[in-house]
Amino acid sequence: MKAVLAVFLKAPRPGAVKTRLLPALDPETAAGLYRGLAEHVVAATHPRAGEYERRLFFAPAEARAEMEAWLPGETWIPQAGDDLGARMANAFDHEFGRGAGRVALIGSDVLGLGRDDVLMALDSLEDHDVAIGPARDGGYYLIALSRPRPELFRDLAWGTGAVFASTMERAAALRLTVRVLAERRDIDTAEDVRAEWARLRPMMAQETVQAVQEALGLSPA
């Protein structure tokens, strides 16, 4: 039964990514932070032979050349849909339509996320309908399914602290069994950066490190 990991990525353009870090960081620095974190997640979720296929879903749709130049050698698919829920549902439909039997979907800005998390989620689908990884901000960083479940993605308040709870309520209403994975932290705010800087710092280019430290008053040590 073919397993697939779908990774959602945005083009790392200043002013278009990590906007909740503005104005604490300038747009270029926020984009540099996103770039470093996304590169780390992509590297950490690279599958070993026979584990799962990995496909990168990107936005905006016209950014293919930019994304291919940024992370060459990957399989790129444009995200499709009017909101995040529609884009996620469409990504699952796309992969199940290609013959996948299990699909996990992750974001690209979660500290510490790696292939072990992906494998645990995919393995959980042997005896659960859904696997989900809650984020500390009330969202979730991973969701895995063994068949399309578009109802899980409709009419949710995306970008709020209610997404995980609402998804769990929706799953319960649908009588789905759910495996809840370990909670992790999204890096969305200046407080997140400060709290996790010791772990984030090695992922960043040196110019981004210096700019973040100066902007947030962080120690270079």
C-alpha cells in the first residue's frame, strides 16, 4: 500500500511568509527565517528507501521555477483551492487519486518535525482513521488519512487557535478514530523565535542570524 508525504511550502518571498513576525522582524529577515526552517523540515523528512514517497505542494502557483531553483530534485505540485482547507483537501484527493493508500500532510515551519513523526503517523493508519499532530498555538502541524475526508477541512476558522479542537470535534461527529501525536511548536511569532532560538539558530543563514539577534535583542551565544 503506497504511502505518500505531502509537504506544503510557500515561495520564501519577503512580505509573503511569516507575516506574524512583522514588524518585530523586517520582511527580508522573516523570509530568511522561513527559508531556513523550511529547508530543515525538508531535509529532516527526506524518506529512506521504501518508506514513503514525498511530494512538495507549493504556492503561489506561478512560483514553480523559483521553487525548483530553491530545492532542486524534488517533485513539485501547485496547491489548488480558495482557502487552506480546500488546498489540503485537494492535495489528499490528488494523492489518493494517484493510488496512494495512506497520505500524511505537513507544513514547513514546525520545529523538530522529522521522518520519524511521518512514519508514526502513517503507521497509525493501520488501526486509526486519522492521525494528527497538534501545534501549541491551537492548530496542527500534521494530518494523515487512509482515504479522502473532505469534511475535515470544510468551514474551519483557519489561522486561529480553534483549528485543532474543531477538527477533533468534526472527526468525532464523523465517528472517526484518531491517533493524536506529540504536540509541537509552530514558529509564527517573535515569542516563538525567542523561546526556540537555541534550536533555530543553526538552521539560519548567518545574515539572518545576525538580523534576528539584533531585532529581538538575542544573545549571539
